[in-house]
Amino acid sequence: MPDLNKPQLHRLTVAEIFKLLGTREGGLSPEEAQQRLSRYGPHVLEEPSHYSLIRGFLLQVTHFLAILLWIATGMQTEFGKIARLSPRVETDLSPLQKEITILALITSTPLGNDIFRTGPLPAWIFGPLALGALVLFFAEEIRKIIVTRFTNSRAGNVMQQAGTS
């Protein structure tokens, strides 16, 4: 069978496509059809295999997104227990940041890709993500500046009013 991936079929003329496929406008002659049948075999679709409910359930439970939900639920539960049981435990990362870290390890490392049957994320995805993170960072910093100035100016007005009364 000719390799259809190499030429760009949309750029070829009809005559060139017929030549590439070894046919003509009227179709194959009975002799040519018999030759191709003997060379390539009959054009028959394979019967689908029997669907197993257990296999289907296992495929759904072990799906990448389902596993992420299992991990997120477990992390949230365990971190909640740690926070309630030991108030002295101080972590630098919030549970959400820990979940994001685990997601990054799963999607960005070969081991995570092998375990969860995923592929690495293409590099272009990180540009918009980084831009979005920078926008959120600067928005939060601006919010902090506004809140600090507003709070300080109100506190000054209150102090001045208290001193004059």
C-alpha cells in the first residue's frame, strides 16, 4: 500500500492522486481488484473483543484523572489530620501547593509519566501558565499595597481625631 503520509494530498491534482494510488477514474478492473485482494487480503473489520465489566471498572479507576482525584482526596484528608492532631507542625506549603507539586511531578517526570501512563507536557504550555502566575502575583502585590496604604491612612485619621477630642 502506498504511504499516504509523505505527500500532501491536498496539494496534488486528481491525476497525481490516481497515479499515487495506482488506480484510475473508473476504478479498478476486476483483474486489478483480484490482484490486490490476493496481495493485501480482504477488507474486513475485526470483531471487537468481549467487554468485561471488571476490566472496564479497573480502567476507569486507574485512569489518570481518577488517580489524581484519589491522591488529592488522600492528601487533603491526611493533611487535615496532621493539622488537627499536631498544632506545632508548621509547613511551608499549603495543601493546594502540595497537590500542585505532586501534579507537576506526575506530568513532568518520566517516572510519573510511566506510572500514570501520561505523556510529558509540551513546553509551550508553560508560557501561558507562567504569564498567568505573574499576573496573579502582581495583582496580589498591588492589592497588598492598596490595603496597607488605606489601613495606614485610616489609622492616622483615627489617631488625629482621638488626639483632638
